[in-house]
Amino acid sequence: MATLNFGGVEEEVVTREEFPLDKARETLKDETIAVLGYGVQGPGQALNLKDNGFNVIVGQRKNSSTWDKAVEDGWVPGETLFEIEEAAQRGTIVQYLLSDAGQIAVWPTVKAALNPGDALYFSHGFGITYKDRTGIIPPENVDVILVAPKGSGTSLRRMFLEGRGLNSSYAIFQDATGNAKDRVTALGIGVGSGYLFETTFKDEVYSDLTGERGTLMGAIQGIFAAQYEVLRANGHSPSEAFNETVEELTQSLMPLVAENGMDWMYANCSTTAQRGALDWWKKFRDATKPVFENLYEEVAAGNEAQRSIDSNSKDDYREKLEGELAELRESEMWKAGKTVRQLRPENTPVEEEVAE
Ligand SMILES: NC(=O)c1ccc[n+]([C@@H]2O[C@H](COP(=O)([O-])OP(=O)(O)OC[C@H]3O[C@@H](n4cnc5c(N)ncnc54)[C@H](OP(=O)(O)O)[C@@H]3O)[C@@H](O)[C@H]2O)c1
């Protein structure tokens, strides 16, 4: 563990220097890692673990296009790709990467497949934290651990292939074997994490649900929509409204924030922009903070979890989600966005002049 200073607050983190991949491989050399579910997080973690030299199998229900995707990715039916139940039986570490609603539905099967000393691994604190609602109550003789990459499974894989790593949190809910810490650390390094920071199942799910409903996804779309609508109502063209709301942010400004922080991005804009942004950001904070407080209360009360369980357990949940996504896609703002993206120079190759 390394103690690092985060804005004046000290935190213990695990880096790849202190827990190198060789040590992770040595720790898990006798383990079979069964990755259950091949949605978004499943492929990222399973492929990174495999490429890092771990013994990995995948569990996925058949008669699903997701099974075909696993085959296309090189998993071999009967050798490294199995039905969920068989993979869970074969694994000594069971990575439970079904959707949260899927985890509830399949839990009786997975529970029955766990042997004493196995590790049950999650990438989200949802199933365990809301156990009264999910019914996911693990037997006492297995380790229960968590590694939650802070990003999409797609990014986890892409960054791994670029030689980079996505930061992850880790937690231990139950240490039945006495080896839970080594197991979870080795898995965190194995799936391709940058650095690992400690959390609890509860903190992971509270912060995750707040973040995705908040600045990462819900709030940002809400703020985009509000600004776009005001610009349009005042007669600005879709092109102008979209560029001033989204395109400049994603293409020009956020990469600067990612590189060196908000002040640096501000410092690279005009002094007029800096004056205005410095004057207005606190108004936006004060206006939205009550919404964030309400959001956190809803998450902590379990209401957000229940809404998600209820709607994503329905047979037609994917169609319903797709319908609501189509509403976003078909809004003027995002239709304008499609046109703006098509007009990016990289998407409109100019024919090279032929030299005489
Ligand atoms: N998405 C991310 O990048 C991300 C990031 C961090 C953490 N996580 C966590 O990682 C876990 C997996 O998330 P995900 O986004 O990868 O999930 P997902 O894409 O929604 O996973 C779907 C997987 O679950 C299976 N599944 C769903 N319902 C099922 C059922 N009733 N019976 C059997 N299989 C079922 C699907 O099979 P079919 O395709 O056959 O339906 C598919 O393999 C979750 O705990 C999530 O919170 C995800």
C-alpha cells in the first residue's frame, strides 16, 4: 500500500508498482476465474485477465447473441465458454458480471454452485448492499470481494490495449479464507486497473448510483438540454446552439480538463471566458446542490435501487430502455449533434490534390 495525498487528505492506494502483474499471477496461479456474463464489463475483464495470463473461463446463457459474441471473441464452447451454471461450478473465483437484475434472477443457481473457499466477486456493491431487496446473501464460507473499474468495460479493454489502465475501487465484504485481500488485489491488477483505492460495498454503490444519475450522465444531459433550449428559444441556429453546448466541450475543453484540471482549461480560454465562468459556476452549484442532496437521499433510502430492480426485471426491459434512448436520439439537439459529428474533418476526407 502506498499513502498518497489527495487534496490534503491522505489515502492508502495500491499501485501496479507495489503489486506487479507477476505477483498477481503467482497469487492466483491455482485459481480458475469464471466470468459470468458477457455484456459490457464481462468482455473487458475476461479478455484483459486472459491476455494477462490468468486462467479464465466465461459463463453465458446460450441462445443469446451475447453467446455468439463470446465465441467471436475467441472463447471456445466446452473449453473456455460454458452455460452460467457450469462455469460457476468450475470457477474458484466467480466474477458475477450479469446485469444487476440478472444477478437477482440467477442467484439461486450461482449460490448452489459455490464451494467452500471460493471467492464471489462483484463489480458493483448493488446486490450485496441492497440484499433485502435482491435476496443475494452469500454463504459464510466464501470470500465476497469487489473490484469496480471506474468506467465502461469498453474503456477498460481499450485502455488495456493502449497500455493504459482505468482506476478501480476494491472492497472486501467477507473474508472467509483469510486470503481475500490478496485475491482482490491480484484481480484488480489482473483486470487492468490503473491504481486501486479502497471502498466498501455500500460506499461503492451509493457513489456510483449518485454519479451516474448526476454529473456523469443524468445531470450533464439535463444541463445540456437546458442551455440548448434557451439558445434555441432566443433564435440561435441548431449549429450554433450545439457547438456552444456540446461540441466545444467534448472536442476541445474536456480533453484539457482531463490533462491538467479545470483551472488549466480555464487558463487556456480567453480572459472574458474566465471572468464569466468564475462568476457563474457557484450559481450553478447552488442551484443544483439541492437536487444532488435529494438524489443522494433517494439512493441511500434504496428507492433508486428498487426502481432499477422493478423496471429492469421486466421481460421487455431492453425494448423500454431502447425506446427512451430513441427519444434522446431523435431530439433536435442530438440530431443536430449527428450532423455536426459527420462534418468533423476526420469524417469528411478532402480529396488530395494530385501533383502535376
Ligand atoms: N457497464 C459497465 O461498464 C460497468 C462498469 C462498472 C461496473 N459494472 C458492473 O458490472 C456488472 C455487469 O454490468 P454490465 O453493464 O456489463 O451488464 P450488462 O451489459 O447489462 O450485462 C448483461 C449480461 O447479463 C446477462 N443477463 C442479464 N439478465 C440475465 C438473466 N436473467 N439470466 C441470465 N443472464 C442474464 C446478459 O446475457 P444476455 O445478453 O443473454 O441477456 C449479459 O451477459 C454490474 O454489476 C455493473 O453494475 C458495469
